Amino acid sequence: MKILKIGILPREQFQKRVMQIAAGQYKPKLGEPKVWFSSIRSLSEVLSDNNVRLLKLIEQHKPQNMKELAKLSGRQPSNLSRTLKTLARYGIVQLRKQGTMIIPHTVATQFRIEYAL
């Protein structure tokens, strides 16, 4: 499985970095994180214990739809959908549409975190 590199950088520094990249003043180096959080707290909300358990369920059971995952996890479909969309936004899961069904797949099961002061 893919290792996702995650960076933690205060919002002001991240915005400055983005502006430098856009202006051509800085070119991200190979291997730098592509996913950034503004704090350890915001990272911990996305990779909470409940969400990590959810990722393990997806990886182990390979559910064929959201209904099956809801049953496996004991979570309400609306809550599950919201969580999975957040995880997908960060590149941790992928939600594949097949007809009317949405099939969740784990993209990353290992994480490397870089924290800049």
C-alpha cells in the first residue's frame, strides 16, 4: 500500500509557500509532502482512532458498497459518507462509483509525518 507523506505547517507559512510556488520562486522537491495540515490537532481529527479503525475495516474486508461498510462499522451512512469524503479529499481513500453504488478503497495505510516549526 502507498505511504502518504503528510506535512504540518502553520497556516501562514503554508500560504507563503503556496504563493512562492505560484510565483515560481520555489519548486517543491521530490519527496516533499503533497498533503498538508495546519496543526497536529487538525491531522488528529482526520486520522482519529475511529477513522483509523474505519480504514482497517476497508482494507481488511474490502466492502463492495457503503451499505456494507456501514454494517461492518456500525456507523450511520450519512456520518460514514461525510467521513469518507474527508478522507478522500486528503488522498487517504478513493471512492469509486459503480452504477449507483460507491465503493470505498484505501489508498494509503502508512503515513510519514513531517513537522516544521
